[in-house]
Amino acid sequence: MALVKPATNLEFQYDRQIAYWLFFCAAVIFGMILLGGVTRLTNSGLSMVDWKPLVGVIPPMSESDWQHLFYKYQQFPEYQKINMGMSLEEFKSIFMYEYLHRVLGRLIGVIFTVPFLFFLFTKRIKAGLTPKLVLMLLGGGFQGLLGWYMVKSGLVDKPDVSQYRLTAHLGAAVLIYSFILWTAFGLVSAKTKQPIALGRFSYTLSGLIFLMILSGGLVAGTKAGFAYPTWPLMGDSFVPAGLYSMAPAWLSAFEDITTIQFNHRIFAYVIVALVLTFAAKSLKADIQGPAKIGVFCLIGLLLLQVTLGISTLIFYVPVPVAAAHQVGAVALLSASLFVSHCFANSLSHNAA
């Protein structure tokens, strides 16, 4: 027995090290999602018209470099149809947002890969965890490809990226972030006794918040947030005219800006109702420990997110508020995942 205890303690320490590394990776990805939102909101995403995964980290070093990049940008529709006459200084501003977004993506790859190889070769990764970490690594590479695939859709006749590709890019980022966070929770959390029924409710809630984020991606991709800068009404009514007017009708949910904004609002109302119901049931059931703290965080982030969402609309999508609204949704999902993991990792019992 004396020989087993040090090994167990060592494994515990290794799990903590890996968890802290994963939490750090998740935090950087959270920042990446924020920067991506700012890049989109400032219309900077199409300023870099080529993709150089290996050498693209080197910024323009001279005035001639800037002139060369600006000339390349002028050959594409965004300049020709929207930004004709833009100065070099104005171009530098939008270029740097997209440049920093891409550089941060490469940095995330380094932050993940180097420690992963260290943990792998020093045999600090416990059985069953390595495939998950490899999947995260592959997901990050896929996300880079998906980002360029999204940008390419705006380098053709219409200088706007596809809302489908933008939503897929955002959704993939959030999925990778969530997977990393969930795995890290599993390495540091202790089991507590929680009600079974509330666990199922919490999983459903996390799934719906993720779907609401995808709905927000469609709003962003179609610029539907600008269409009705009023709340609680959309124009003169709660249910605006022209909903699902396209043929076939289901296409309106993805391409009609009125329907897209309406659906996003309804998603938000449903989430508010469900989070408040879940919180009331959880507190009534006297949940224990970290799960209780998670529920209070969920309520606080929900109120913040509702405030940011309404403010984004009525102030006509200001960049700081809209960007905060995007990452606020991810923060809300994080709290929901934490609560869900508390139930998934619990010594469950039936609620009274």
C-alpha cells in the first residue's frame, strides 16, 4: 500500500497540470472568439485575400509591403464595390484585425501542441485521455481550414462571407472550446450528490444555448441585427409581417433577415424561461457545492446577456456591445456546461 499512494498522488498532480493547461487553452480560444467577433463587426475579415499558413505570421515590415498588400486587396470585390477610395491608413486598420485573428489562431496551435507533446512523451496523460486530446488538435486544424473556406466565400462577386460558412466557423470554435472545457472539468471535479432529473434538464439547456449561438451566427452572417433596431417589438409588432415568406418556407430561417432575427429573439425568450425554471428547480432541490455556485453564475450571465442583446439592437449594433454579446453567449454556455458536468459527475439520486 505504501507504494501505491505516491503513484496515485502523482497521477492526481498530472491531471491537475493537464487541466490547468486545458483551461488556459480554453481561455485563449474564448479571446479568439471575441477577436473574431470584432473582426466581423469592423468588416475586416476580407482584408487578407490569401492564406499562408506557415509564413503568414510575418506582418508587413515596410511601406512597400503595405502597398503590395493594399494593391492585392484592391483587386477584390470588397474594395471595388464597398471601399473604393479607401486610403492606405484605413486599410491598415482593418488589415490588423484580421491579421491578429489569424496570428492568434496559429498561437493557439502552438499553445496546444507543444504542451501536448510534452505531456505525451513524459507519460503524464492517463489512459483514455490521449484520443480526446488528439481530437482537439485535429479540430483546431480543421477550424483553420474552415476559416479560410469562409473567407473565400467573400472573395467572389458578392463581398460578404456566406452566413452558412460563418455559422459553421463559429459553431466549430464553440464546439472545440466546449470539448476542451468539459474535458478539463473532468480532470479536477469531485463527485457530489445531485438530482438525476435536473441533470437531464441541464444537458438540454446546454444544447439549446449552443443552438442559440448558431442562430446568432446566422444573424451576424446576414446582418439581420440591423433590420429591426427596436425591442420588444420588431417594427410595429411583436410578430412582423413577412415571416417564412420564401419558397420553400424553411429557407427563410437561413436567408430571410426578418425571419432570422425573429427566430433568434424567440430562441432567447425560450432560453430565459428555461434557465429561470431550471434555477428555481435547482435551488428548491437544494443542490450542493459547486453546482449551486454554477447556477448563480448562470443566472447572472443570463441577465447580462439579455441586457447586451437588447442594447445591441436598440443602439444599432455598436461594435463593443455586439462583440460582448457574442462572447457573453459563450460565457453563458460555459456556466451551463459547468453545471451540466456537476450533474454528469455526480453520485446521482432521485429528486424528492
